Amino acid sequence: MRLLQQLQGGLVVACEALPGEPLHGSAFMVAMAVAAVRGGAQGLLANGPAEIAAIRAKVPLPLLGVLLREYPGSRVRVTPTLAEVAEVVDAGAQLVGIDATERWRPEGESLPDLVRKVRARYPDVPLMAEVATVREAALAQELGFDCVSSGLYGFTRETAGRHLCDDDFEHLRALRAAVVRCPLVAEGAISTPAQAARTLRLGSDLVVVGSAITRPQIITATFAKALRAR
């Protein structure tokens, strides 16, 4: 698709801050988005309709959207149902990230059923599968997702404590071997420019970086930790 072609080989900056974090709020995220544009980002990722709409109004770059929402009895939080997809698309997102793990979904809905509903309502909106395992990546590809992201690696019970850059990106290599018919997005715990560039050399099609750029409390903590360990 044209949108993914625009992002090929580029950096997508995730401009998101959770409730309770210092920079939570649309005004802060718009400022982060503008700064990312000036720094050379090729795309942006935003969380929630307020931030998506605010960024869309100010910044012309391709915009990926997600909406984190919790449902009782389910650990799936990233744009979990058609309702969240609708909010994200209506706010102006041009590509939607959806949790495509094998975990129990809200109200027991299956991932294939959700994809069918989304495709029927929004046939022209590309979908990004957020996965944790190679098996989930392969299943997402079979379901016709337009791209597959490693974004949930380390955030599920099976992968807890792991990071994408471990063992010279062994997990990313395995994903690349499994995802052969759509773009692969390197996302999650990428903390340095060298790591981002390494993912492209290993076959990812684009890179999403968030906390290392847009969450100053985490950036500060890395410096403070290094000084304490001197």
C-alpha cells in the first residue's frame, strides 16, 4: 500500500504518554510530533482519539493509531475491539495497530472475526498486527494484516522480560523468516540509533521508536542509572 511504501526504511516516532505521566495530554504530544518532524521522522504513532486528532490537524506525516483500553477478563489492550478501531479511524489515523496475540479477547471474540468486521467497515484502512511470538506473526500474515509489528514482544506472559535487541535481535530474525508476504515493523525496547539501524540491516521494513525519544522520565532514568553504576 502507498502508506507503507512511504514509510519503507524510515523512522516512526511514537508520541504517546500514559495517564499519570508528566507529558500526558494532546498539547504535549503535538509538540513531540512537531519535534519529531523537525528531526526527520517519516511517520508518527499516537494513542487515543484526542491525541490522534490533535496531531493529525498539525502534522502532515503518515499517522499510525492505537487505543489502549482494558476489558474485564482480557489482557488484550491495544485497540482490542471494533469500537476502538472506529474511534481511532474516525479521529484520523491512517493505519491502525491491533493486538494480534493469541490471548483471550474481550467477550471471547476471535481475531479472525474482528479482522472481518474491521475490513467490512473500513476496507481501505491498512491494519498492523501487534504480536509477541513468531506463531502469532505467521497467523497475522495468514489473516491478511497489511504489516506485522514486534511491538508486544516482552509484554505477554510467554515473553515477559525479553527484549527485541537480545542476542543480536534473534527474535526479529525469526519474525523476518516467518513474515514473507507483508512488511515487518521493528518495535519495542529500541533505545539507540545503532539498534534502530541494525533492525533495518536485519530485514525490518520500518522502525517504531517511542520511549527513547518521547518519554523524558525514562530517558533521564537511563542517564541516572549509568551515573550510579560508574
